[in-house]
Amino acid sequence: MNVLRRVRVLLREALQSAVSQPVVSLAAIVMIAGMCSTVMLTNGRTNAAQQDVLSTIDQVGTRSIVAEMKDEAGVDTSVLTRLEQLDAVAWSGAFSSAVDSRNQGLGEAGTNVAVRTLWAADPGELDIHDTSPVDNAVWATPKAQASLGLQTASGGLLAKDGSEYSVVGTIVPPAYLDSYEPLLLYPQAVPGTPQKIASFVVIAKQADQVAALATTITSLLGAVDPSKVNVTTSAQLAELRGLVEGQLGGFNTSLVLLVFALTAVLVAVILYALVIMRRKDFGRRRALGATRGTIIALLLIQTGITAIIGAVLGCAGALVYLAITGDPLPGPTFVLATGILAVLIATVAALVPAIAASRRDPIHELRVP
């Protein structure tokens, strides 16, 4: 209880000291706000732009590996079971050969669109959520839907092999399936009896794992004739991603370090001047029984209060400016880290002046006119 009371007293005195020294407090707030604004408008803006660029690169499939094979390759759905054992694999799915189908309502006048069976443990990767009670349900891409002459994602299909399907939903295909458009997907669980496949897709957990994973996958295919298998990856995009992350990640680092260092020095100088101006006050406190630790804590808390105010104002002002100018906004983690780092730097910079204040000889200070 005594500890809590002591903390409350120190907080109240630190706040009163900050208010009683408006010029010093305002100078500290302005410097901390300026530091946070500079960091937000340089590294913060760069960090936000980096995330936007990386997000764009990721959207075009940096983590995808596509293997296409001819019938003679002899690859079947058992490859999916082997792929599930790899820690680097986030998702995998296999596709059958294309079977032409057409809108039953249009008959022979309809346009043929390929239906492919999708074998996957989780078709949700392609936004297929099989909750439909309809037998032989298929999902159509917008291009397939337009080719079939369907106004909505609903309609009966008749395949050339005599199979009948029902369109129950629409999917937007990822970039690595663009070559299959227009596309109809018939999702099925991985069969116990292996079925021959025409292609499969593997999504790596991280972009930098693509090249190594592609090599591993080649050895796991179990192909009768490996020469009939063509594996394509996004290794070039993954490499580009790494370069972008490295180049933008280190941009403006020197400037930020310089801003932090300069602000720390200025805060230390201002607080040391405050110590000189208030030396009699500190001397009286020491004479009245205040410990050195109390004096140090008082100055550090006072600095922390002004630093928090400056960090909030600086970060908020920078975010408003970036929003007005239409620039990308850094994430909450970056903003919070900048504010915390600014407060820590200001507090550490105040440590030397605080120690100097605590070492003032009370008798000497009280004697000096």
C-alpha cells in the first residue's frame, strides 16, 4: 500500500513539475513529436509501401508450384498423400483431365466448357465450400458462367462422357489457374483408390521455400516417365519478393538512427539545463530527506510524461498527413513500436541529467545565492 502511495505522489509531483516548467516541457514535447513524425513519414511510409508491394506480389502467386503431366507420366492422386507430409506445404490439390460439357438448356447450340475434378483435402483454398446437397455439384468461374450462358451460378450441365453436373456456385480463380479458363471445378475428397491426374498445384508456406520445394516435389511424384512432367514455379517472383523486402526494409535506416540519436542528445541537454535551473529545489528536497533514487525517479517520470504526449501527437499528426496525401499508412504495430521507442529513448536520455541532479550536495546548493 505504501508503495502505491509513493508512486502516486511521484506521479503527481512529476506532473506538477512538468506544468510548472512549460518552456522545458513544451520543448521536449516538440522534439519527441518531431522525432516520431520524421520516423513515420520516412520509415513508416516506406514500411507501408513495402507491405503494399509485397501484398501485390503475393497475390499473383509467389508461393505456387504447378505440375502438369501427360497421360504417359503415370502420376496419380497418391502424390497428394505424400505431399501432406512436407512441412513447407500450405496446400495442395490435384486436377483431372478436362471433360467438355455444355448447358443442358441450350443443347447442341451451347458452348463447350471444360469440367475438371479437383481432389483436395481442403477445397476452401479456392473458395469452394461444399455445403450443397446437390449431387455432382460444380463451381464455375465468371468466364465459364458467361460461356455457358448462365445468368446466375445455377444450371444443369451435360458432359460429353454422359455425366451430368449442376452449377451451384461461383469462384474467382487464382492467377496460377488462368491457363485453365474458362473453368468448372468438381470438388472431391482425395480417393482411397488412386486416380490418374493431369496436373496438381502446391502452395508453399513461404515464398523463399518455393525453389527447394519444387525440387523435393519432383522426387515425390512417382512418375513412370518423369520426362512427361512439366513443373513450373514462381521462383522469379519469389526472388523479386526477397529483393523488394531487403531493399525497402533497409531504406532510410541511417536517417532514423540519426534522428533518434540527435533527439536523445537534445533531450539530455534540455534536462541538464533544467537541473541547473532547479538545483536549489533539488538541494532542498535532498535536505528534507529525499533519496537520490527519488530525485532520479522524479525526473524520469517527468520526462516520460512529456515523451508520451509528444509521441502521441507526433504519430497522430503523421498519420493524418499520410491519410490526407493518400500515402499508404503503416500498420498499428509499426506506429506503436515507434511511440514506445521514442518514449524509451527520451527516458534513457534523461538518465544522465537525473543522476547529476541526485548527486547535488544539498548543503552546497542551499548556500549558493
